[in-house]
Amino acid sequence: MPDLTALRDIAREMRRHILRMIAEAGSGHPGGSLSAVELLTALYWHELKHDPRNPKDPDRDRFILSKGHGVPALYTALAMSGYFDVAELPSLRKLDSPLQGHPDVRKMPLLEASTGSLGQGLSIGVGMALGLRLDANPARVYVMLGDGECDEGQVWEAAMFAGAHGLSNLCAVVDANGAQLDGWIDDILPLEPFADKWRANKWNVVEIDGHSFPTIFDAFDAARNRQDAPTAIVARTIKGKGVSFMEADGPKYHGIAPTADELSRALAELDAEG
């Protein structure tokens, strides 16, 4: 088991960077970035086979952030794990910066795909997983989706194909924080029985607390050990995790940058944690 204290420290520092960079930009998506922090920490510091010195190694595991608006969390994970200098993070959303508001592989070639049009990332991942299998490459493909994104029909077309072809080298990680741009998912287009929908498409499903590192590690182990089906990890998370006033009003902070006062309050809360 990895050092949980070290991972929690990384997660806390990621949250500080996310809040500062979005506040500096004056726009962005703090809620869904903060909810994905433990999942991305577990991926980049434990699960993924990757090398920041060789980002296009053909044997690397692939990661696609389908919920592209959560990219401040991905940029922070990449910077803190050595892909580029953390000093570049405040350039988020600035003109000519490689850190665009959604992942843009033209500006940052180390990314696996440009995303942001919701629902498309899983289809890209399906194609990558099928290609790797045809090439007898043991690398794996991980795709992070939002639960609100799963209202998109293309998600289920991709899920049906992956299940039918038993793409066991594919893992969908759903950051299920229960909220989207316009409100709570249950009030807009309820997804339940969510896990059963994946199962109906022949996926292995693991439901977890998406902020608990031990359960996240167990879920990744279960996905890796499953040889006959893709795996969907339905990770129950809290939008705005780590900042009390963002947690209390998740939909509000889907796409609103913190004010200077809110940033100070948020950082003080994180500092008080450790």
C-alpha cells in the first residue's frame, strides 16, 4: 500500500494549485476539478504506467479526461508529477498558453486527446483500447467521465461496443459528484440505476467512495485483474471537495471562479487541515 499520508499531502497541494490557478484566470471549473483530486492522485502516483521523461512511450498507459472542464486538476497532476514546471499553472486560460480551458492536444502534445465536447472521451478510449489489443500491447486505457456527462447518448454507444468486445484493457472512472452545470443530476435527468446500466452493457462495475485512497486502489486492482470485460469504477465524490462553501452548493461552483475573498477562505481551510 502506498504512503497514504504522502498521497493526502499531494491531494491537498493539488487543491491549493487548482484554486489559485482558477482564481488567477478569473474563470474555470473548480467544483468538478476538486472532486476528481483523489482519483487523479491515485492514477498518477500509483496506478498509471507512465514516464514524464518519455510522455509518448508506446508502452505507456493512456489517460483521457473526457470531462474536459475539470482540466485544472489534470494540469496540476501533470505538473506535480514532473511533466512541466508548476510555475506554469497560473497561465491557465491565458492567450497562447498551453494550458487551455479544456485539454487541447495542439497546444500540449503530451496529452492523449483534446476533449471538452462531453460524451466523446469514452469513444476515443474504446478506439485506443481496441488498437492496443490488436497490437498485442499490454498497456491499459483509463477514461475519466463526469456523471452529468453520462446523460450523453454517445457514452452508452461506446459502453455497448466495449462490453460487446470484452475490452478488459479499458477502465472508465466516473467522477460521480451528483451535480452538473444547471443543477443536481437527479433534478435534470436521473441516471439511476447507474451501475446496472454499465452491467447491462457487459461491464464489470465497482462502486466506491471516490475520496478514499484504499478503496480507489482496490478498485484499480479489480479492474486490472478482470480479463473478460471492461471495468467501470463509479466513484461517489463531492463537488468542491475540501472547501466547505463549495461542497455546500455544488452546482453553483461548477463553472464559477472563486473571488479573492473566497480564495483566501478556501486556502485557509486547506491550510487548517495540515
